[in-house]
Amino acid sequence: MISNQKSDDAVMVAYPNPARDFIMVKSKDASLKIKSVTFYSILGMQVAEYQINKNSEEIRLDKLRPGKYLMRYVLSDNTQKVTQIVKQ
């Protein structure tokens, strides 16, 4: 398995992925803040939510058990995206 990969799209990057203790989320556009990040189990149940309101933030993953999660983020312009992350 390759480590230190990034979940990367046009508006935000999240790394490392897979992650152990934390994941760093960062808006690619300096004028946009990340309003919130929500984690869901693969079954669609919400397991954690964080209010960020910054361009970047380190999110501790202590609450999450090892496995695959869907991470939904909302930016200050109300753009919403979902990406998959792996907690080791």
C-alpha cells in the first residue's frame, strides 16, 4: 500500500491518506474557508463532525476506529464534496 497519498480535488486537499492520528484539510483557494468536515461510516452513519471556519486545519482522528470513511466538507461558498479516507 502506498502511504502519504492525498485526497485531492479542484477545491480541497486532505492528507495523509491513509491516516493514523490526524488528517490535514486545506482549501486550495485562499479566499475560501472550510466551514465544516463530517465523517460518515461506509454505511452512511455520521460518526464525527468538526466546525473549522479556516483555510486549513489538522483534524485529530482519535474518535474513529480503523477503517474506511466518507469525509464530507462544506466550504464558505457552500460548495460540498465527499471523498473517501482510510483510518489505519
